Amino acid sequence: MEVILLNTVPSLGERGETVKVKPGYARNFLFPRKLALPANESNRRVFKEEERVLAKRDELEKNTAQQDAAKLKDVSCTIPVQVGEEDRLYGSVTANDISKVLKDQGFDIDKKQVVLEEPIKQLGVYTIDVKLHRDISAPIKVWVVKE
């Protein structure tokens, strides 16, 4: 049976490919999980139309992300924190804290867009990436200072 993949399926193929699979696999696994459609002419036309709409939407999102990246390029945020002996932080600065400070400055950045490998636990200046689109990220400076 031939199917059109709606999402990338490991060891089977990429989104948009037409692949041959056994009917049971398609009927019991791919179709219920909305990973594929039967490969007939009407589904091919529907898929091509959806691809065109998604490409147009993705292009618009990419353009707005580039504009936001240009605005974020020169942004720095200061986060005052309580410190103990030897300038050790009580707690840490997380992506949520950075997101809140950026929202106060007028940027609509979700905490999931702030890329932190681990929370910040010391005073100092850090360069943090904000992922605005899958291809576009903007660096911002984060100043962690004594309260």
C-alpha cells in the first residue's frame, strides 16, 4: 500500500514522501496517529495545498522573527538577585526570570524560547540566545547583579 507521510517517521521517511508499507501497518499505526494518508490523487492535491499554505505561513513567521532579532540585538536586561557570602546566589536565574524581564521591556518572549543549558548561579554578565524561529536566534546580554 502506498501512503503519503504527513510527518517524519523514523526508519520510514521524511514528511511529504510517498512510501510503500504493509496495509496493516498503515491501518493500525500510521493512520490512527495521523502520520500518513493513503496515496491517491485527491490526497496528493490536498497535501500539496497544505504544503503551500504552510510554506507561506513559515515565510511570514521567519520575516517577523528576523525583525524581532534586529530589535533584540542591542537589548540587555538586568536581573537583581539576593546574594549570600562570597557573592553566591540564593537560588538561580532561570529562563522564566529572563522571559519576565524581557516582557517588562516590551518583548513577547516565551520562557521556552530562552536557551539556557543550565540555570545561572553566579553574578556576572552572560550572553544568552533567544530562539525566535527554528533558523533564527538573537543573542542578548543578561546582567546578574546584587539586589
